[in-house]
Amino acid sequence: MSKSIFITGTGTDIGKTYVSALIMKKMINENMNACYFKPVLSGAERRQGRIYAGDIEYVKEISGLNEDTKNMGSFIYEYPASPHLAAKLENKPFNMEKVVNSYNKLSEKYDYILIEGAGGIFCPFTDDYKPIYTKEIIKSLNTSCILVSNTGLGAINNAMLSVYYMRDKKIDIKGIIFNDYKDSLIEQENIKFITENSKLRLLAVVNHKDNNINIDLKNIFGE
């Protein structure tokens, strides 16, 4: 069975895909037999008659990963909304069995799987009487998490709420990565406050211009 890590965030458009691409690039550069997996993606585009899964294609392009896109995502929705709404509008209901089967197939081929969630940690995938959230995917894939946070105004509130929720749900958090860092006084203080009060390991700080990420992969995967 592959070793895996799940990339989640403190909200939508927080930079999970960008961070995932940098981590995937480092894994490939270090000759790790690794693949990226995005269980659910919404906001895909239709180009020349086919669906273009932007996040997956971006990670492939940046990292140099050579795997068929269709094997790297279980549910690809075009509608740019929360997955539970996109699934309803496109009549393609989410089910966990398909996600687990997709993951298991990748696990037969790769030693390491980098999994990226959709939206934030509380993102819903169904809206029935017992909704499925990101935490159910994490539990079903039996994996640990990395939390991605921004660094500007609002970062403290969003990061701390995410951490408290994840710990309440018994989700193992390997650490936190801060994204879109611009070296302002506010950002410096936010990073200091969040790491000190959450007691999370600071794994990396990146900005949108970075081409690489300085992160200890062996530490993340427990080796």
C-alpha cells in the first residue's frame, strides 16, 4: 500500500494546487515513485470537446508527472461551485467507493500518493440527510494531512478554526504550509501567532513566484 498525504486548506483558492504542484515536483526530482490524486474537482473547462481538469493538468505541467489525467480524479465537474451543488446540477452524484477504488488503483502503481482536497476542510460533497465532508474522504483513505493557509488578514481566524475542527475530528495533521507570503509585518506576525498557538509544525513558507519548495519529504511521510 502506498504512503500518502492529504493537502487541505483553510478555504477555497488558498493555494492548495500550487503547493501540491511544488511538492509533487520535489518528489519527482528526488526520484520518488509518486503520483498526484484529486478525488473531486469542480470548475473544469470544456476545450475542443473534452473536459480539461485544470488543477490536475497544472500539477502535471509543473511537476513533470507522467500519468493519464483520467486516472488522477474520480469526479470532475464543470460547474464552478461547491462539489455538492456541482454534483446535483450535473446529475453525477458523489460516492466514496469510486474515490477509494481510484486511489487503490494508483496505489498499485506508485509508492507515494499526494492527495489534494477540494475547497477547505469543511467542504461538502453531498447534501443529503447525512452530508459527506472532506473529513470522510481523509478517513476513508486512511491518510494524514497538511494544512495550507494564507498569511494575510483573516489567516489567524481561518487557520485556527480549521485546526480546532480537524483535531476534534481526530484528523492527524503533519504540519502547516503558508502560501502567498509577501514578507509584510502582518504576515510575519500571523505566521508566528498561528504556529505558536496551534502547536503545528511549520513545514514551509512559499509565495506565488516560487518555483520550488523547501520541505522535508521524509518527515512528512514518516520515514
